[in-house]
Amino acid sequence: MRALLFDIRDDIAYLTLNRPQVHNAINPELMVQLAEAWKRVAVDDAVRVIIITGAGDKAFSAGADLARLLPLTTRDRPPEDEWDHKLLQNPELRSVAMLHPFPMHKPIIAAINGYCIAGGMELMLATDIRVAAEHATFGLMEVKWSLIPYAGSLVRTPRQIPYCNAMELLLTGDLIDAPEARRLGLINHVVPRAQLMAKAEEIARKIAANGPLAVRAIKQGVTRTSGRPLEEGYEIENELARGVFSSEDAKEGPRAFIEKRKPIFKGK
């Protein structure tokens, strides 16, 4: 069975980390397949929104597979299969898999169905909207083993929640539950496990129904202006606005409103 399940339905791409027997830990196979999936959806016009989740009821992802991925990275374990060789031959796949960095201009929704720790939480921090099951737990525990989370967490965490809260998570390595994660602003919604995918899909459908050029421009604007001076940010915003307002979709949206019908957006 593939380590990553991939499907596209109704403009939504579904990525499912599929190693539930080890809490969806990321091994070389999963890392390579995840990188390939991100590359595919980034250029596929049939995809407007992505939902990423984990298989089973226990984990989104517990992070790196300590038995398979890390020993390969440190060359303590020789490559044994095609996935090991692909990862060693193309190290950029590791960064693409974790979106660190990778220019993904389409919205990503995380449906967090359990443990979301270490590399799993780092992957979550690369998403845009997050829905968690009531039993989900979160943490960046690397510091407990004299390691650091270096797939974006040192940069993303203090940009997404208040500095002091980010530092407490990073420096203690403590786990927090879903209600606390929502209080801190790490996630958007906490729902019963049975309602997790339904809530994620509800949000995804709302986004997919909007103008795809506008959606992508909004995400690009937010990510590209992050940390820049205001004047530079305004220039980027104006640049993106010119592209959107000169599109056919920008004509179709107001036209549909006036004619009291659902707009038909073509991404052009």
C-alpha cells in the first residue's frame, strides 16, 4: 500500500499520510511521495484547494520515522530501496515535502485526527486553515532530545502565534491539547472526530467556489508580504490586484452578481 494516498474530487485534492501502524511517521517513501504530490497539485488547474490528513484515528503524523528516515539522513543506514535512493539523489525533495520552502499558492487545509507532533506539527504549520479532532495533541518535542525542529517551525511558529507562546512551545517541548491549540491561534476549529473531514470539506468547498485567481492572489499576497516593509507590501498587493482585475473571471463575478446567478469561473 502506498505511503501517501492521493485523490482529486470536485476541485479538491486529498492527501492522506497512510502509515497508521506507526502514527503516520514520515519515512523516505512518504517523504518522496509527498513531495511529488505537492509538485503535481501546484500546477494542476483542476485543483483549487488541498486537504491533508492522516490515516486512522490516532495520528495526523508523529513526525520523522526515527528508524528509517533519520538513520538514512545521517548515513548510519545505507539506502535499501528506490525511495531511499530517490531521497539521497535529490535532497530537495525533503524541503518540498515539508513546504520548506516551496511556492504553494493554493490553500491547504489540515484535518488533524490525533497526534500532531514534531515533523507532523511542522507540516501543519505550513498549512493555511486547520481543523482538529477533539483528541488531537500538538507539540514540537525535538528540544527534549537536544535537537531542533528545522522544517520551518523556528520561522513559522512566532509568526503565527504570540512570541511568548511560541517560545514556550519551542523551548519546553511540551504537548498541548486541541482546545489549548485553538486558544493560542494554532488551529481554527475543534470538532468531534466523526465530523473532522466534513468540517474540512465544508471549508474547502467554500474556497473552491470562489474565483481561483483571486484565491491564489490572496495567498500569494499574504505570504509574499510577510515581514516586508509596508511600502514593499503595498507594491506586491498592487501587482497582484492588476493581474486579478484584468482577468476574465473578474468580469464574470460582477456579471453573475447582477444577473443573480452562480458565477462560472475558469481561472483566466
